[in-house]
Amino acid sequence: MTRRDERPTRPVAPHSAAALNRAAALAALLLLAAGESAAQPQPFIERVEVARVVIDVRVVDDDGQPIPGLTPEDFEVRIDEEPVRVETALWVGSDEAEGAAVEAVRAADAADSPDPESPGARVGEIGQMLDTYYGLSPDPESPGARVGESGGRLIVFVVQNSTRLLQSRVYGLLRLLRKSEGLLAAVTPSDRVAVLSFGFHLQVWVDFTDDLDRVRTLLAGEVRTGRPPVLEPRGEISLLASLSQEEGREIFDIQEALRRIGEALEPLPGSKSVILIGHGFESDTDGYAAAQAALQAARASVFTLDVTQAFYHTFEHGLQAVSADTGGFFVRTFEKPPLWAFGLVTNAIAGHYVLFTERPALEPGEYPIEVAADVDGTVLARSTYVAR
């Protein structure tokens, strides 16, 4: 808060009665003018409010490799079966590629303002879209701003420990975890990784970190047999800021666990990738609907690796549903090498598009989203749009 300087009172020279009357009249006029000024409305500064729908989209070829280089004209988006215009398709990949794309878009946006340094230059439509995507922090030195703008990904591993000692589950889980280092092959120094597990309850093993040695140790076996250390939230990029370990010990349902993970991820910048290694759950429940909504709101795409050693089982429908609804995919690992499954996941999260589309005029409610691309490949995107 700015403080005014205190100055010593100067002595007042004696005045005649006429002079005092003139001074009193002048003071009254000044007070009247000040009152009229205060009564007048303050100047109105118009700011443009841009309403857009943000959709994270992955486009991969038959080998699971991401397909970059697409433009807004290459995409077709329908919400509630009606086409909506795709205004921007921002490719989010490596730090270098993403940084160049962001700077190019911001430069073009600032060029539309008469004064690029003015606050109004930050209110252009593309600039607002980028701010919406990255969740920019007002403090450029904060962890949120650094991760949001640097292109670093937020990756969450969730290991579903079997609460029933079925050989088909235990063997498949151990088989994947022993080779789990392959899931970290594409993680870059700017990425942040968190590790959780769900058995009898939800456990947080490590909050978002760049310590990949610690992550490797956890996934390779400690997450199956060890006990999580006591953790405290650190910085702005934190799951524990919204989901404490104490709360996790009170969550006994996998669907509730996914819902709370989604809610904890929602305040964090950008899109997220959740890699769920497990055997599945039921999907035709109210609990699943709440988990789906929370993960979609968080822009979290779930990639599921089914560890059950079978060609088919009932609980795989839950894994398939959460992947399809959030823009990820389901991989059945039975009779496939773990590194094959890991390669599909790491390729898919290597790069994706952020589409900004016009907002359709719809009543509040939930509506289906369909995204297609003019390219030979598979398009992955969330399944619904919530109008508010």
C-alpha cells in the first residue's frame, strides 16, 4: 500500500475578515466540485469477453505416432450433432515446437492492437484462448507459469492393486511394473510426474516431481509392497493441494478415487495425461458418471493398460469407457509385450492439438462432441461438452 508523506503544518499568516470570507467561499466551491466529481461514474474500459470451447485432440497414425502439421481446416467438430467452426488448432508437442507456435500466435494477436505494450493487446481473441489453455499465473516466476508455458506435461500414474488375489490380475500387474521404465522413456526434464495407487484405498506416493529415479523405484515394485511416505504440498503444481493423503485413506472406491483425482487436477494449467494400470471397474454407475465429469473438466485424458491376463473380462468395460470419454485409449496387454503397450502410450502423449471452437448456443446441459480430421489416422477427443 502506498503511503503519503507526512509534512509539518505551516503557520498561517493573519488575514483580514474579507480575506477569510474569500478563503471560506473558495473552500466551499472546491468541496462542491469534488462532490460532483465523485458522483460522476468512473470511466468505463471495455474488455472483450471471448467465449470459446477448448478441446484437446490427439491424432495418431496406424503405428500410434502423433500426426503434426494439421490446420483448423483439417478438423471437423460437431457438438450436439451440429457443426461448429474451428478457429485455432494449436499443436502442443516439444518445448521448442510449442514455444515457437505460442510466440507466433501471440505475435499475430498483438499485431492487431495499436499499441502492443498496452493492456488491450493482451485482450485479443487468440491471446485469450492461449490464456485459457495455459491457465497463466499472474506471477511469471511461479511454478504454475513455468510449467504452463514451458510445454512441460503433467503425467499421473495410477496403479490399481488387486484387492482380490486373482492370478490373472497379479501376474499381469507384476509383468507390466517390472518393465515400467519404458513408460518414462519419453518424459522430458520439463515434465512433472505424480504416482498414486488404489488397492483398499487411494494412496499418494509422490506429488508432481521431475525426480524420475524416484518414480522408477516406485513403479518397479515399491508401489505394490511398500508404504507411502508422509508428503506435503510443494509449489503451485501439486495434487496434494486439493487431495491430501489423509483424505485418500478415506476413499474406498476406484470411481470415487478417479473423481477426486480429476478435481485435484482441474486447477492446474493445461491438459494432463493419466496412465491407469489396472484391471478395471464397473462403468454404468452414478459414481462413474461423476468421475467422468471431473476428469473431463480437468482436461485429463486417461490411457488405460489392462493387466488382466484374458482375452475378455467384465471389468474391462470401465477401462474402455473412461478412456473413450476422456480422449485416451484402452490397451489390452494380454499376449502383447509390455514395451509394445508402453510405446503406444508414450507416442500418444508426445503431442496433441488444442482446438478452440466457437461456442454453440445451447441450453445448459451435457451434449456429445464428435471430432474428425482429414487425415488417415485415429482421432481421440473427449466425448461430451457441458454447456453452462
